[in-house]
Amino acid sequence: MRVMLDTNILVSAFVFKSKKMNELIYKLSNEHEIVICSYTIEELKELVNTKFKISQKDLDEFLKEFPFDLVYSPSTVENKLFQIRDKDDYIILHTAIIENVDVFITGDKDFDDIDIDKPEIMNTSEFMEKYAN
């Protein structure tokens, strides 16, 4: 199964390194294909640098070791597939749709009201409950 991770999931995996997040990453890397879009990588770099004051070198090392397929996010899209409050979130989910991702994992509540068939949008706990058994 192709599973795309949102920026907040990557921040949790890189910065906070909780047991729950480690279990998710282990499960994904061993049983699924992790997909991350170029927009998410850029957003992650900016967040790590400004909000968490972690070096880009450390982030580069993390990404180098992290098992994922990088997909390109178009620089401009027409917002016609769904409605979402935060325009920056649109490009990430749009990329998941055009890249035929099966599941999109996020902790962002703005995605809760999105009604689309694919990808399935869920948080970490929902994914682990449904697919970790």
C-alpha cells in the first residue's frame, strides 16, 4: 500500500521520536511504500529551521536514512478537487491524489472534513488500529 505522510507526521518522527511514531515508521517501512511529496520536504525544512532550531545537516541525515519515495508536487494547481481551509494543505493532498496514494496520514484537523474516495485520510492512531494487526 502507498502511504503518504503529512509534514506534521514527519516533524513528530524527526523531532519528537515517540514510541508511537517509531512503531508507525517501523510498520510503514516494513510493510508499505512511504511516499513524501516535494512540497512537504520544503515545508519540513522551513519548520525545522525556524521553529525547532535544528540544523539542516541533521535533517538531511534523517531524510537520507528515512525510507521513502519522493514525488513531485506541482507548483500551481486549480483548487477544484475538494475544499480545505488552509490553502497550503491543498497542494499536499492534491499531490497524494494525482500520485495514486492509498492512505494519507496526518495529524492536521483541517483534513477531517474532506470527503474524497482516495486516499483514505487518517491519523496515526487510526492507521495503526486499522492496519497494524
